[in-house]
Amino acid sequence: MTMTIDLEYAELLARVQPKAIETEAENEYYLAEAEKLMKVGEELSPAQTRLLKLLATLIEDFEQRHYQLKAATPLEILTELMTDRGLKQKDVVAVFGSQGIASEVLSGKREISKVQAKALGDFFKVSPVIFFDLGDR
């Protein structure tokens, strides 16, 4: 088998020096290099396209290892949605039907029911499934 050397790709590799990303600084460097290539857009050469794919793979690998989101409970999701929207307990009382139930849910004394999950989904314009306790979070 005869292998031909793509000089443009070799030059790109020598300049960027891609390798397995181990630090945040390396990740930032490779992200910046990938962004430069993406700005070229449709006019990327085959060598630039190969380098961009390689960088994307390296970046994705690093981010999967370092930026895993921790699973959230239905209550954590609810409180985050409320915080993001600047809402207080009084703003969601109607969703729960009473001040007492809203208080018990938000204090963690009561689980979110399926009916409440549907109402919360409608209220926040999200899938009600995020309010179900699936046990594997």
C-alpha cells in the first residue's frame, strides 16, 4: 500500500499540534483553533476539514470527561426554574392548588405528583417528565 502525504494537512498539524486535551487551557486553545476554521465556512479545504473534525473529537472527549452535568432531582429542577424566572413560592401556588401543598413540595416534605408535574410542565413550558422522580438520577 502506497501512502501519499498531504502536505497541507501536515503543515496544519505541525502548526496546531493536536493531542489529547488534559487541561482547561489546552481546551481553550483548541476551541479557538476550531473557531478559526469554522469562520472559513464552506471554503474549508479537505485538509482543514480533517483538522476541524480531529479538533472536534478531541474537544468533545475532554468536555465529556470534565463537564458532566450532575443529575438533578425534580425539586432541584423546579427550584432552578423558579430562580431563573425570578419566581417565589406565592407565584406557583395556583399550580399546586394550595399554599400548604406548594410549601410542602418546595421544602421537600412532599413529592411532586404526576398531576402536579403536568401542571408544572404547562406552567414552565417544559416537558412534565423532568418533574418525575425516575430514581436513577
